[in-house]
Amino acid sequence: MLGGQQQPQTDDPGATPTQQPQTDWRSIADAAASIPNALYISRADRTYPGLASDRGALCSFISSPKSFVAAGIVVLLSLIAVGLTPLTFINKEEISELSTTVDALKRDRQYDMSTAVDALKRVRDDMRRLSTTVDALKRNQDDMSTTVDALKRDQDDMSTAVDALKRDQDDMSTAVDALKRDQDDMRQLSTTVDALKRNQDDMSTTVDALKRDQDDMSTTVDALKRDQDDMRQLSTTVDALKRNQDNMRQLSTTVDALKRVQDNMRQLSTTVDALKRVQDDMRQLYTTVDALKRDQDDMLVSIDKERSQIPALEQRLHEMSKTLASCTKGYAVFRGICYKAFNTRQTFSDASAACGEDDATLAMPRDAGINAFLISLYKSVSDKGDFWFGLHDQRDEGSFEWVDGSALGMYNSWHPLEPNNAGGHEDCVLYLQSHKDKWNDCRCDWPAYFICQAVPGISCNHLIS
């Protein structure tokens, strides 16, 4: 014993007093060293579990000195427990073992510190790369914001442009529709002008033939020689009447001899009406109209003089027509025009086509004289049937026109209740015998008899059949 203290009791009777306490504090020191210190657990290890493995070595190194302190405290407590046994009695072998343990701990601490430093460097590099990435992402975000703003502005501009294009498209559609309607009108005008040109050529041929026949007859007919002066005056009158259609219509009811000329003038009127729809041709006619106005007074005086010669001229022209006009077989001539009533039933369009096969058109009763002649003509064929003639309003409801394109004019012979466009589809006109031979509008697809008219051919010394 030392200092009056008792040696503690042991279960091993063979153990020395210096050996048994040494074994106890070593085991206690090892246990204390293995306990982790909560003060040195990094917050990053809790927040970012992925970094715990890299920083574990550093934490172990930092906690090592604290472990030594704890071990020292345990040793001191052990010394107190064994009665403060002098250190001089510690076995040298155990001191050597302790030194070896301390050296090993130092080496482990240096290794752990190096590992922790390397891990921290890698973490620092990762943080730098992460910072660079974050900066790049921020710049990209700014660029994307700028791009989005530009795209929004472009979208607004495109919306405005699309609206403008839609309005332009609507305007273009309206213009195209108007152009299509104008194109249809021009096609109809072209067809009418072509027909008028053909009629004009036929009339020119007829006039040329008449002039040649007139020259031949002047050398062979003694009666015409005696009336040469009268014929010259008549020729002058006819030329003047051709330039003034309105005055000729007023004289048509009183001058039977000039009625044939009036029919020719009406044919010319058809040409004039068609040409009025063509602006360029109208400009050419203005000069003629001005000349007609200047000659109107002179023509009226000349017409008054001619009235006294009407009976003689009528007789002579009647004789001339017998030698000049020739109609197709079955046609009857009236005022220089050939007419025929057909007793086969056709629709309006089919009847018009049938007339065309004879180089004719549906009849056009433009005045009371022609109308009365046509009634007597078709009654000789049938006293019960209805007969088409060439009047319709198929292009414009209520605006009746002849098949040659000219307007109806002043004369008509409608039944008091007509035209009524019953059912909304009555666009063609016929003689209705149940209405006392008055005009009646009817459906164009109704089958009825029909009357044709044609310009007579020219054949000298040939009587009308």
C-alpha cells in the first residue's frame, strides 16, 4: 500500500496491482474514442447526404483530439480509482504499446486530413462549376425572356397582318364576283355583236343585189324610165329615212309602200340597240345622230312632198317586190318579210331552234299590222292551238325583249290580265286563242305551235310562192 490507501479487490488473485487497472482504462479509452461527437457533425452532412462520405474523413480527424481528451480523463479517473498509483510503477511494456498506439493515431489523422482536404478541393471545384452553370443559366434565362418578348411582338404584328390579309381577301372576292358578272355581260354582248355583224353582212349583200337588179331593170323596163325622176326622189327619201328611224315609224301607219322599208329600218334599229350597249360603237354613232338632227327639218319637208306620190309609189314597189323577193317554200311574204306557222308543238327553245334550221327566227310582231297578219296566218293552220312568237323576259324579269335582243318598244297586244308571271316561271310569250288571240306570258317549257320569220332571198323574175 501507498499513502494509506487500500488496494482494490480483484477477481483475479494472480494479477498484480499495476496490471489490472491498466487493462481497465485502455478498454474504456477505446470505447470513448469510438463514440462520435455531435458537435462536429456538419450541417451539410445532414442537408446533403451525398457529401457525407467525402467529408467523413475530415470529421474523424477533427474529432480525434477530443477522443484523446476523453481517454485522458478516463485514465485519470482510473488512477484515482486505484488509489493514485504512482506512474513509476507503470509497466514499460504498456508505455511502449501506448506510444505505438499514439503513433498509429497520428498517422491515421494525417491520412484522414489529406483525404478530407482532397475531398474539400473536389467540393470546391464542383461548387465553382455549379456557380458557372448557374451564371450561364441566368444569362440563358435573360436571353429567353428577351426572345419571348420579341416573339410576342412578332405574334401581335402577325395577327395585325393576318387581319389585314383577311380584309384584302374579302375585297378581292367582291372584285372577282363583279369581274365575273362583267365577263358574263361581255360574252352576251359579244354574241349579240357577232349576230349583228352577220345580219349587217346579209343586208349589205341584199342591198348590193338590189342595186344591181335596179340597174338591170332601168335598162329593160319602159315604165321605170318614165318614172325615173320619181324613183330618184324615192331613193333619196329612202336614204333619208334610213338615217331617221323614229320619223319612219310615225309614217309606217300611213305609207304602205314605205312599210317594207320600215321593216328594214327596224332591222337596222336592232343593230343600233345592240351597239348602244357597246360604248365604243356609241361614240361612232354620235356623229351620225348629230347629222340626223341637222337633216330632220329638211327630211320632214321632203316627206310631205312624197306623201302626194304615195299611191303611185306603192303600186310600183308592189310590182318590184314580186320580181325581187323570194321566200322559202311554205312561207308567206308580208311587208318584205317571210312568215310561216308550224302545226307541231315545241317548247320555246326548241321552236327557236326549228326556226333556225330555216335561217329564220321566231316571228316578231312589232306593230298592229304584223300582229294582225300573224293571227290570220296561224288561224289558217289551227284555230284551236296556241302559238309561240319571239318575245320573252328570260334575262330580266319584267323587261321583255325580242329574240334579236331589241326591246319590246311601244306596241303590244297583251291580254288585260297579262303579263302576270303566274307561279313565278312565265318568261316566254305566245298567242292564246282562249284569250281572243291576245298575248300571254307562259312557261318556256310549255309545248305549243310556233311562227317563224325570215328575210326573203333575192331572185329576179321569180314570183312569191
